[in-house]
Amino acid sequence: NILVAFGPHVGISASGEVGKCLREGQTEESTACGAVVGAYNACMCDTPAKDSKDTYDMQMDFCKRQIAPHAETISKTENPM
């Protein structure tokens, strides 16, 4: 038997803000998923992803490569992150 579980890896606050959530025991919202929010912010600062052979953070650089072509469009939405 195989169980395949899939779901989005991003939090949404009670007010509908994408990329933020209030965790149990905390008093303020924090980023979720931090890697995606960090990659988006890096793309907005023109920090390019490194080639996979030259990186120490493969997750971050993968996220940057996926987000970079869409970062400008995302930034123009009502709630970019």
C-alpha cells in the first residue's frame, strides 16, 4: 500500500494574508513557508538563484528559480505576501 499526501506549503492568516500564520503559543503572526517568502523577497531585490552545482541552499535557489519569472506580477497583486 502507498499513501501519497500532497498539500500547499504556505500559511494563510485568519485575515486572509498569504504567507503568514499565527501559531499556537505565539502572540504574533510569522511567515509560513519561510523559504518561499524569502525567495520572493530575494527575487524582488534582484538576488538571482545560483546554479545547482554552486549552491549551499538548494531549496532556496529552487524556489527563486520558480518564483523569479512571476515576481513582478505577484508584487502587483492586492496581497503579494
